Amino acid sequence: MRPRPPIQGRGIFSGTGLILTGLAATLAALVFPIWSYADRSGTGVDVLNAQTVSTQYGPLSALDREFVTKVRLAGLWELPAGQQAQAKGTTEAVRTAGRHLVEGHTFLDERVRTVASRLGLALPNQPNDQQKGWLSELDAAQGVEYDREFANILRLAHGRVFSVVAQVRAGTRNSLVRELADDANTTVLDHIKILEATGYVDFDALARDMATGSTPPITRSPGPPGPTTDPVPAVPVSPSPSPTYPLPPAAASPPPGS
């Protein structure tokens, strides 16, 4: 007897099965990361929900609480730095930048203390160690060296916080924090411009700072403390009265004689 020819249909069905199996595996690979990263504990969404508390002004996240603290800390060192610049600055542009810092952070300090009181958040009354170090550097500098140190230290600090303000403003669900971020954004941008107008800012150094990614994320778990029923009151900063001021003309290079 002649042997039977092979049944071609079996090869077709076998190949189709392999194709279907491959497609199913591909689909599973695509779906698995979505499931695993959206629902697993320890992810960004999970941390956000775990560290968020309810308030009458909307959910208050760990990021929101740290932002409120950072606004307060900024005023605790930048306001005295501004007062110092009015006395030690050797150019009118530097002294004007100092007045901007004083007026801007006097306003923001009042705002942040109001927001913290409504949300039941405790605020610091002293700058942190890094900020104290910056103030010490400014204390030691004199003359044109002081002008340059003042402009670059303050411009670097404001550049780092500018992206943080934008991050909070874009993502917060709390109406009080949102309003504070609006005020902080306006104030920080004004200070950036007025510091650059001194003519002493080293833009190459700023670019290197950004390129090296030296700006740390605003928060890491565990988050900062949440609202309390009786937070310790924050002591208001009380600068001497200063007159209104004009914005000095922008300068592309340091003033003559520097």
C-alpha cells in the first residue's frame, strides 16, 4: 500500500495555535506592568493616598505639607538676607534686590502662616542648616565679593524652588495650597528677575547645577507631619518698613569696576 500523504490541516492549525499563544503572551506582558505598578503598594499613587489627609479645603498631601514648610523656611533666611543686602550691597541694583526680597517674603510669610493655621500645620521658626550656612557665607563676604555671593546664592536657591512651586501648583487638590502656590510663583519669579538684574549672576554655574540634577525631589516617604489640633504658633518675621521700589534695568554683565 502507498503511504498516506500528511494532513496539511494539522500544520495550519498548529501554526495558528502558536501565533495565538504568542499574541496572548504579548498582551499579558503589556497588561502586567499596568496592573503591577498601578495597584502594588509602594508606588507613587499608593504613597500619595497613604499620606493624604482630608480637610475642608480639599485633600492635603505630603507634598502639599512639605511645600507649606518650605515657603516658611524660605522667608526665615531670605528675608534677613534681603535686609543685609540693603546695608552691605555696593550697587543700587543689589540694594534694590534686597528690598524685593524683604517685601516679597514679608508678604509670603503672612500668607503661609495663615494657610498653616487654617490647615492645622506646625511651622518651623528657624532656618535649616543649609540656609544657616548660606547666611554665614554672606556674613563673611564684603564689597564686590558680597554682591556676587548674594546674587548667585539667592538666584540658585530661587531657581531650585521655582520648579517645586510649579509641581505643587500643577498637582495639588487643596484650594489653600493652590492659592499659596500662585502667590509663591509670582514672588519667586520677581526675585529671579531682580537678582539677574544685578548683573552678577553666573548663568554658566546655574546651567551646570541644573545639568547635574542637584535639585532633590521635594518629598520622600515617610511624609511630613499632618494637621494637629494645637500646632505651635509660628513667630512672624518683622522687617523694618521699606518703601516701594522700581525694578532696575536688566544687566548682561557685572557693573564696571567689579
